[in-house]
Amino acid sequence: MKKIGAIVGAAALALALAACGSSSTTTNSSAAKSTSASGTLTGAGSTFAAPVYMQWGSELSGLTLNYSPVGSGAGLTALESKTADFGASDPPLKASDVATLSKVGTPIQIPMFFGAITVSYNLSGVASGLKLDGTTLANIFLGKITTWNNAAIAALNPGVKLPSTSITVIHRSDSSGTTDGFTTFLTAVDPTWKSQVGAGKDVQWPVGTGAKGNAGVAAAIQQSPGAVGYVEQAYALEHKFTTADVKNAAGNYVAPTLASTTAAAVGLPVPTDLGIQVVNPPGATAYPIVSQTFIVTYKDPCKAGVPGGASSATALAKFLDYGLGAGQAILPQAYYAPLPPTLLAKSKAAAASLTCNGSPITG
């Protein structure tokens, strides 16, 4: 059995990535069955990306992946403190992140895939597809809209019988890339949110109850009638949540689906450091709250002194090679979107540039 960190539980993986956490002989694709790697690899960070990384680890025969889904901020801290071979972060590196990591080695961020951040709610009698725009959503999380039959929500949903149930806001309590993605959207679409709260992995929430990780937020929503929160789509699927259709930049209300997530990445600008970020994309069919996710490591993990040395550097190279190769094909099973071809080529080139003590890493 793989030594992989606990995450959303067997139900989520059975739903979306059926073999996750199983022995390395259980795979989802014929391509994966012939893939092997040796050694132990330690990663930490994004709960958003955790189901995928755990699945990819289980696909690589001979590789032991120890992955801790502790949130993007804690993942970068683990990389900086040399307790992880890679950090998993959803937001791109900030200048302050680069400065901190550069004290250890030269950091590199490699885009891996995309996923939708759903607005999930627990509201008896109201099906999926409740329409919400950015301002109304911001006002809910600002505590200005406190009941589900508020006039602002009702105006967006004519014909829907909305109960007078009080709204319970659920948000992340840990340093989170999912929080960064959600608050970046609210900052882009609502001036009040921008001035009063802003965007980031950690923000001062005006109202609500905090829960740790996507799994924690999902569980809290499930247990709280009238609750609303933001969770990655795999977790929403696991808990059979109802989710909102959110108004996009083109003025259309769009459900979080694989197709609408893929549409959000079309035409995305790619900076030289690959620090991409999806912010309320312009496409007519694009879902507006989508997050990218990165593997962050050092250009030369061996010189930086990552935990496993040369053995882990080789395992990391194999893991990246699989994730940016055959691993892209299994992403749609969990409603994550693969990288578009041009960006995928850039990610592969970045992964191939890793060295160990100045020499190319060979598997």
C-alpha cells in the first residue's frame, strides 16, 4: 500500500479517481500500468490538488509518495524548511515567496492542471443551479446578505422558491490556495470586497465559521443546513452538493463542469516564470472561479538539500514526467482540466530543466 497522506476519504476517490490510495498494481489506464519509478517522494501543500497527486503516486509502481494535504501556504513552508521535496501551491509564487525560497535554492513553479472552485450550498428544496453574481456572492461573504430569500438572491432567481433559512458562511481556516482563488475572483468583480477584504491565501473574514482544508469545509457545509462555502469540485461531488451557477465576465451564468473549467484556460497569458493565474476569464462559456495548481521545487533539489537527496530528485523527475504525460489523461475522471498544449509544453520544459548537483536528472 502507498504511504500517502489522509485526504477526502474513499468515497471521493471512488467517485472521481477510483484507484487513489490503492496498491500500485491497481491502475486506471494501460499507460500507467507500464510506468515505474523507485524511491520515496515527500510533498506537502494544496488540498485542492491532493486527490490527483495521490492518484498519480499510486500509478507509479515502486514509488512511495508521502503527501500531506496541509494547504498551499504550509506546503511552501515545508519546502523552505526542507521537510518536503516539493510544495504544492495553487496561487503562483509571490515576490516574497521567491525571496524566502531563494535562501535555500532557486525556486521553480510548474503548472500542473486546473480545477473549478464551486460555490456549494446546503439548502433544502433548492436544486443545483441557483444563480449568483459576484456582487451578491461578495455580500453573502461580507455578512450583508443573511437569509436565502434575500431580495438580491430572489431577483437573480425568478420562479425559485427560496426559504427564509439563515445563511451560514463556511470558509477555510488554514492558509489556502482555494481561498486565494475564491477571494481573487471576488476582488476582481466587487469593489467593496476589494477594499474591505481583498485576496490572498489568508484573509480576515468578516463573518463565518472556519474549517481546515477542502475536506473540512465540505464536511461543515454538509452538517449545517443553510450553509454556503467554496470547495473544489471533487469535494463537492463527493458530498453530492448542490452548486451555484456563477455569472461570468461575459454575463452568462455558468455551472462548474469540466467543459467550463477547460474553457477558462483558453488564451491564458503565460509569463516567463510560468506564474499563471485564472481571474474571471472572458470566454462566453468559461466558469469564472477556476484555480490553477503548481508543483514548486528547486531548480537543483540536491543542492538545496531536499529530504531525500538524489534519490528523491530522481523520483520527483519521474513523478513530473508522469503527471505531465499520461497523468493528464486521467484528470477528466475527477473533473479537473488538463493543461492546454502550449502551456503543457512549457511545463514539460521546466520539469526537464531540473538538475541534481548541476547534472541532468536521469531516471
